[in-house]
Amino acid sequence: MADTKAGFIALIGEPNAGKSTLLNRMVGAKVSIVTHKVQTTRARIRGVAMEGQSQLVFVDTPGLFRPRRRLDRAMVAAAWGGAADAEIVVLLVEAHRGLTEGVEAIIEALEERISPNQKVALALNKIDRVKSEVLLGLTEKLNARYPFVETFMISAEKGHGVDTLRGWLAENLPDGPWLYPEDQIADLPMRMIAAEMTREKLTLRLHQELPYQLTVETTNWEERKDGSARIDQLIYVIRDGHKGIVLGNKGETIKGVSQSARQELEEFLGRRVHLFLQVKVRPNWLEESERYSEMGLDFKDGNS
Ligand SMILES: Nc1nc2c(ncn2[C@@H]2O[C@H](COP(=O)(O)OP(=O)(O)OP(=O)(O)O)[C@@H](O)[C@H]2O)c(=O)[nH]1
Ligand SMILES: [Mg+2]
């Protein structure tokens, strides 16, 4: 077809800005996990949306922040890598927080990293949380700081302004053939999506630093004759004490996590799932390259 368009659109921003929420809304399915906590997304996650003759390949990225650990550095590198590959970069800024130090740092980095053939748009997100009067001032302030090609005011969660953004993105992608089959919505192995679903439930239930000190891997996936799937997953934690907390009193916590992850997996797959979770203490997993490749990250990116 002659008049098709396609390309990559990277969603970048501070942790918690709403990037994954926006990706899921654009795609119309939950392919990237979402929590109220910062640093939920750890690797690049691609989701595909169609708009007329355009194919929009959204790239959800980890939030950009000042990294401390190897994992943090690998996450931030993955985010900038996503931006580097994109035709269009959308910077999400939380409307109720405005031009924070974190956003300022991202803009400074953008000035160095963006090439002239890339377009950078601004999306003020969470507009449902502010009075509309503040939006104009914020738009002016941010555009004085960086020459965004366009500014959008959206609520990724409620859906306000998202159609306008999608339409503009579709128009502004380069001409070219589609990059994925028309019916594909995600570009992530199913075993990884499944591990992420469990990690989401763990992150929602566990407090303080614990969600940042564990990782989940799918170790086995078995299709059964009755149409159901048996999925085995390992949760790596760094301390004995953490294992106890993840299991919870009489195994209550892990049971709750397993139930809600299983329900979501069943919805996603449209069939029955038997989910088996095991917790393993591995004090050094944050320094093991295999854990990074399982997450879709480059271990070397974490070198300081
Ligand atoms: N009120 C409101 N909340 C939103 C909106 N968009 C996202 N959120 C909430 O903001 C929180 C963070 O959303 P995420 O999509 O996980 O944010 P993220 O940018 O992917 O975060 P990281 O992966 O940690 O970088 C969640 O609690 C969302 O429900 C919005 O438009 N309005
Ligand atoms: Mg995210």
C-alpha cells in the first residue's frame, strides 16, 4: 500500500508520570504494568496501535531519574535507548507537579541526545488532577525551556485528549510499510508479560524497598491438553527476611499475589491458568547478568 505510515514513538518522563498507563490506553490492552509507585517499568516495552493507515509503535520506557544501583543505571540506559530509536519522542510531565528538578534534568539531557530529524512533543498528563487555568502557564513555561513541536493536555487514565494525541502522532510518522502484523499488539515474549503481571501484584502488596529488591522470572510454561496453561515462576529476593515477608503470615501474601496474577493472566490469555510461585533467596541477583537479560536489560549498561 502506497500511503501507509509507521514508526516508533518513545514515551519518556520521570518515574510515575503515566507512561505505561498511556501505552496501555493507546494499545487498548494492558501490556505494561502500572502501579502508584515510582520505577515500576524496568525495560522497554513495545505496544502497537493502528490509526487509519498509520501504525504507531509505542515504546514504553523506564522512568528517568538519577540512578544509584546497577539496575537503576541499566533502566535509565534502556529508556534513553528507546528515545534514540524513535521517530517521535513524547515527554510526559505530570500537570500537578510541573517543571520539577527531574523534568529539568530530562530536558537538559534531551538537548544533547535528540537528533534534528526527531520530533519531540510534550504531553501534560494527569490534567484531571489540576484546574484548567494552570495548564496554559505550564505550557508556556515548558515551551520556553524546550522547543517542543506540539503540546498536548491529556489524562492517560481517564482518556481525555488521548485521541487528539493519537491522531497527531499518526499524521507525523514517516511514510513507510507497517512494521508488525496488523493484529499484533505487543512485542514482548508472553513469559515476560506473565512475570511482569506477578511483579505488579507484588509491588502493590509489598512496602518500602522490597519491590525494588526482587525480580520475577517465568521458568516453565506448559500447554495442557485441556487448553489450560501451567506457568511456573521464581521470585528472587536478596534476604531471608524478605522471603518471609513475600510469603506472609501462613503464606497469605504470596497466595493473594498468586490469585490476582492468575486472574489477570487468565483474562489476558482467555483460558485457564495454573500459576505456581516459588520464592528464592539470591543475595546477589542485582549483580547477575542473567537476571538482566531475563528482564530485557543490558547488564553492561549498568556499569558505573
Ligand atoms: N489521576 C491520574 N492518574 C494517572 C494518570 N495517568 C496515570 N496515572 C496514575 O499514575 C500512576 C503511575 O502510572 P504509570 O503508568 O505506572 O507511570 P509510569 O510513568 O509508567 O511509571 P514508571 O514505570 O515507574 O516510570 C498510577 O497510579 C496511574 O494510575 C492520569 O491521567 N490521571
Ligand atoms: Mg511504567
